[in-house]
Amino acid sequence: MRFVHLLLGALILAAAFRIWNDFRPLPPSNVVWRTDYFSAVAEARRTHKPLLVEFYATWCSACRSLDRGALRDSRVEDTLERFIAVRVDTDYAPASLGLQYNVSGIPALHVVSPDENVLASSIGVISANELLNLLERAQQ
């Protein structure tokens, strides 16, 4: 019986840590994330830079994992200096935007040309190396 109590306590502690880890504040990012998609497209056209469009939701734990992992990697942050990065909250964005990019799940990343053609995309949590490959593939 004592073993069961210890096991139950360990499970509760692990769950509490997981919840705390998901909601603890993140350090500031070196990436300038825009939140207005249409302004970001205008900036991309003006600067001739591709966009990285992240479709996410604040309640999405996979989105938080992506933000805490690959998107905080220093190599990714350095590479994103050559892109216009924009986050689209799927709870508030026009539905037409999700349809335009055929968003079937979140997090969804789309590398997009300034004229809004999709160059590369990914759905779900990916590693920093996978994201770097996605960004490089789109620039070829």
C-alpha cells in the first residue's frame, strides 16, 4: 500500500511539473514576431523577404512546445533574421486565412513568398534542425 501512495505522489508531482513547465514565462525572443498578417505581407513585399507564418492558439500545448523548443533555438533565431515572422492566432484570425493555407492542425508553419505562395510547410511540433531544413528548402 505504501508503494501505491509513493507512486501516486510521484505521478501527481510529475503532472504538476508538466503544467508548471507549460505555463512558466518564456525569456524574450530575439525574433520580432508580428501579429498582423496583412501588415507582415506588406512588409515582406516591401523588403522582398519571405515570411514564416505560424498558425497557433494560446490553449495549444503543442504550440507552446514548439515555441519553447525549435523557435527559441539560437540558430533558428539567427536564420529568421532573413524572414518576416508572423504569428496567426487561429481563434481570432479570419477563417479565410486558414483556408488559404489549408491549415488542418496546429501548430502549423508555412514559409511563404512575398506574393503569398507557399514554399514549404509543416504541421506539428518539429525540432530546430527540421525547422532549419524547412527554412533552407524554402530559400532554394
